[in-house]
Amino acid sequence: MQFPPGFLWGAATSAYQIEGGWDADGKGESIWDRFSRAPGRVAGGATGEVACDHYRRYAGDVALMAGLGLNAYRFSIAWPRVQPGGAGAANQRGLDFYRRLVDALNEAGITPVPTLYHWDLPQALQERGGWAGRDTAERFAEYAGLVAAALGDQAPLWATLNEPMLITYAGHANGAKAPGLRRPWLSWQVAHHLLLAHGLGVAAFRAAAPAGSRPGLGIVLNIRPCHPATGRARDRRAAARLDAITNRLFLAPLFRGRYPPEAARFFLSRLAGLRARPGDLATIGAPLDFLGLNVYTRAVVAAAPASATGLRVLRPAAPVTGMGWEIYPPAISEAVALAREHTGLPLYLTENGAAFDGALDDRERIAFLRAHLAEAHRAIASGADLRGYFVWSLMDNFEWEHGYGPRFGLVHVDYATQARTPRASARWYSRVIAQNGLPAE
């Protein structure tokens, strides 16, 4: 199973999950700093204040990536490190950190793939309404312009937002993630402002990038294929509804200039309508250069008329990962097919991976990666313009509300000593990269 020439083989992380240095060099407070300190929000009372100490250890981490043979690395930039209060002039010390990181990656021959926003909103903006307010989308454009002016010519691929669906629902409807709101009636408005931020950010980034540069811009969506629990019409309708309010809620405005009718009916009948301005959908639909897909599993959906949504996602059957997620490799080819319904842009699998126990001999993870890469190859063989794959994650890290229990890393991290030890999966992935394809069993 050989992959196309020039295929990007990478790993992914995010700022709050690995950097630490939560207030170093003028960085401002983020919503995750505030959320993780609140009692009962994160397992074990964990925070990302130190995490993997990547802020101080980035040079060693880049050397580790080079040793594994990675030719790409997806990471995120912490907005409050660049703009501590979410507005105004840039914090030069924060930008300097990312300049050092990008320089080290480029010197090592590793393609930097930065994401501008991976959930760590400046707390100051949250106190002014956060993503429920239009102003946050406008402030994001300002931030995007600052980063573009400083670094826009230093990386070939840039993503605006990571997983707006999870920000919408886990952050604002069920409160599992920062900012921890339980206001489901805000869902459509939050989704709209996130998409608007993306569109405004694309325009601002392109306007501010250094003359002569042409960075590729995209967005990263988490796609979860939705399957009906049975062939009954009510279960098929429930699965279609979940697909509409999670996957297509973001794909359709980005690439078709409208919200899915099924999603609009759902919000209007069960939650609340949308406040938008003329021209918003045109801004959201700004031309892009690629689409990133984060794919982990599927959802099996049954009708549940008495529930708030009219549906429920069933508990998965075995086998499952350490997060309790069903191991379902066809999710890759199904997610790619859904993306191709909406766009012919180049695609990247910007996250795919699994948490298991902390063992160094992690054969379960190797089996998981092999099966999912085989699906990626199948998608390419079917005609998909799939150009890269990024394992989640490079190293064990702070796994949001789950704290430090889940272990997603190719590289084991001893949090007491910060020692990094590549797992068997890291060595296996190195062979995949060297061969540009799957090694024989």
C-alpha cells in the first residue's frame, strides 16, 4: 500500500495540551486556564499549567520528531500568548516563541502546519461574551492578521479553527469543555460566529501575509459518520438529524453557502434561531486551499422521542479504545466521502489516533493505525485527493476534561520527569514514513 509521492506524514498536538508556561513571557489567561482550575471540571484536578513543558523543551521535541522521520508537524498557536487580552498589539515574546519553533522545524526539514485556534480563547474575550458574541469573530480576524504578518511566509499550510463542532456543543451546550456553559440554545449562534471568525480570519490572514507569500489556508473539522441503529425509518431520520447538526452544519455553509435545512428546522423547533447579517454566508464561504479532517470513530444513532434532541447515540460495541470509542476504521473512508460531497479541495487527515494504556509495547495502537491507514489508502484509490496524515498525538498530553489519564502518544511522557520515550508505535510509524506506505505484517 504505497502512498502518493510527497505525502505528508505527521503528528499533531495543540498548545494548551503540551506547552505549559501558562503565564510565561506575558501570556494571558485562557478559558482553559480558568476552566481547569475550577473544582470538579477536570479529572484529578489536573491543569495544563505545566503539561509537557514544551514551551521550554521545544528544541528537544523537534529533534525527537526528526529522529522519528516525521516530515510534517501540526501544532496550534495560543491566542493569549500572542494577544494576552484578546485584542490590541501583539505580545512580541509570544510571537518569538512560535518563530523559534517554526525555524527549528524548517531547519529539521519538517513542514510546519500551524492552527490559529485550538480552543484556548483569551479569558478576557470570554468575559465579554466569548463565541456567543459577534465581537469575538472580529477579534479573531485581528489576531489572524498579527500572526500572518509575523509568520505567514514561514509555513505552507495554515488552519484557522480546530473542530468548531466540539466548541459549539461540548463548550456551550453540555459544558464538558471550556468555557463550560450549559446553554444549548446558544448552539447555532456559537457555530455561526465560529464560522464567521474563520471567514474573517481567512481574509485578514491573506491581507496581512508578507508580500509574495501564498500560504495555503483551510479549516479543520471533526467528522463523525452517523449510522442508524436499525433500518427503521425513525432511526434513519435520527441519524440524518445528528449528521445535519454536527457534520453538515459546518460543511454546508463553508462549501454550499447555506445551512442544512434539517439543521435549521432542528434549531428553530427545539432551541433558538440565528442572528446573522447580510453577507455573513459569503464571508464564511471564502475560497480555501484545503480541508482538514479529524476522524476517530462513528456514531450509531437511535430515535429517542422523549429526549431533548429526539435521538441518542448508542453505547459502542467492542472493540473500543481507552476512551470507550468504537474502533471503526471505515470511518476514515466514510468521512472522506462526506467531505468530497461538498468540496473538491485537497484533503488532509489532520487527526487520527487512539488512547490505550501507557505501555511502551503498544501493539493495540499499531493495529489501530494500520487499519485506519489502510482505509486512507482505500480512499485515495477511490479518487480522493488526500495529501497527508497526522497521528494524534505526537506525545502523551493533557487530554482536556479527562486530565492526564488517557495516553494518545506515539511517545510516552513521564510527567514527573518530563522524560520522552518513543513507543513501539513510534518506531512502526517511522517505518511507514520511510517506505511511504504500510510495511508488511
